[in-house]
Amino acid sequence: MLITPSGIPYEKMTPEMIVTLPLSAENAPKTTVKPSSEWRFHRDILRAKPNVQAVVHAHPIYATALAMNRQEIRACHYMIAAFGGDTVPVADYALFGTDALSGTVTKALANRSGCLMANHGAVVVGDTLDSALWRMVELETLAKGYATSLSIGAPHILSESEIKETLAAFKDYGLRTAF
């Protein structure tokens, strides 16, 4: 897998700084540039989800705020279907960069294509980098809408049948995406 380096601002990154790491690796490579501290969950997600070709991890404001409250995103909008079900779950907390965090994130993504990470951020997957990046933007948009709706009342949650109908309709929606 290819992964961004640890601790280098994106605007300072060059293509040569991208770290190559075999999916079979059990330890970070001894290279001049260290891989992201989150390389373990990237690796484990790719191992667990063979249709996934891209993992995007970020700390967008609204998704992270919900993650800090350990509050999943419920089916308040039909775009929840972009994540494979009726919620965007929250992975349990574990220290960044650890096998424990990898385990909680991989578990939360078992039947989903995105999750929040308790007191941390968010992770999404896709069958291409474009689809994963699209999904991260959708996750933050959904999180912003959900957080805003919670601030003015109780959002109406779509029913199980409405979600099933939406998931079926999503099979032909826009970018082909891996769940």
C-alpha cells in the first residue's frame, strides 16, 4: 500500500515522501520517512475488505465533534446510504497508532464504508481514491447537517423500510463505491 508520511504537512509533501508498505508487513518499514502513525488500520482495513482500494482518514470538524461526543450519525438523511446502512457508527476509543485502534476501526467498518473514531476523527473507504475522497466530503456534510439539526431540535430519523429502499437505489448511484 501507499501511505502518506508521518508528521509532514500536506503542502510540504512530495511524491518521493509517500511510503510503500506491503500489506503483509507486521512492522513499519525502516525508511528515512516514517509512514503515518495510522498505517496499521489502513493495512488492516485493506486486508479485511478486498474490494476496497483506498482508505481516507481525516479530522473534519463536524465529524470529529460527533466523534468526541461518541455519537453515531443516525439515518437523518438519505445520504446515510453512502456508508452502507442506517448509521455511521463510532469505533471505540483506543490510542492513535496502535493495534487496538486498528481493531476497533476495522470492527466498526465491518458492514460499512465509513465510521467515526471516538475522540479522534473519521475513516472512509472506497474502491478508488476518488470514491473514498468523495465519501469523506459526504461524511462531513452529513455530520454538519446532523449536528445542526440536533442543535435546533430532534431530527426525524428515516424508517428501516425507507433506508432499505434508499440502499437499493444507491446500487446505481453516481460513483461505484465499495461498502
